[in-house]
Amino acid sequence: MSGSFRRMLAAAAVLAVSAAGTARAAGPTIVPLTPQNNSGESGTATLTEQGTKTKVVVSVKGAPKGVAQPLHVHKGTCAQLDPKPAYGLTTLTDGKSQTTIDVSRSTATSLPRNIAAK
């Protein structure tokens, strides 16, 4: 993995939940984010369907204070991560990010995905 992904947060394939199960679920989907590459950062990503879009709220503990971290959703697993972001998220600042992506929750969760902070 390239140096730019050394501070990766992965949710053991965040968004890698069954599309069928998620599409039928009422309320938000909360996915744990686990530390990768000794980052010391962990947290949650909460996905809430908003019509044909999905609100993604990321909350991270252990994020460096005052340091903005670019945040993206990537296709694939940790072992086979597509380096091109599938969806850009609002920059993680002081451990918080909130973005509405132009895709339904069922589409966003249909394939293995990872959330990566650089």
C-alpha cells in the first residue's frame, strides 16, 4: 500500500455489509472503524438514507487535534483497495466529518468498501 494510505481507517470493509440486509433495514447503519497501520484512530461511520442519497457521519477517536485529514470511500478490501476514491467525504477535522453522497445506501453498501483518511 502506498505511503499516502498509511493512516488508513478501515471498517473491516466499511460498507461491506449485505446490500439486501442494509436496504431493508430501518434507521441508520452504524459501522465500526478499526485502526490500520498503527494509526491509533478508531470510530464509527453512520449511514442514513435520505431519499436517493446517503448521509455519512464519521466520528473518530485518536485523530490528531487541529489536523485536517482528507477522507474518502474506496472500493475493495484492505488487501485489495482501489486507490481511486469511489466517493469523496468532507475532510475529517478534530475527528468529525459529515457528508451527503449522491448514492442510495443500498448502492453504497452493495460492494466491499473502505473509508480511508490520509
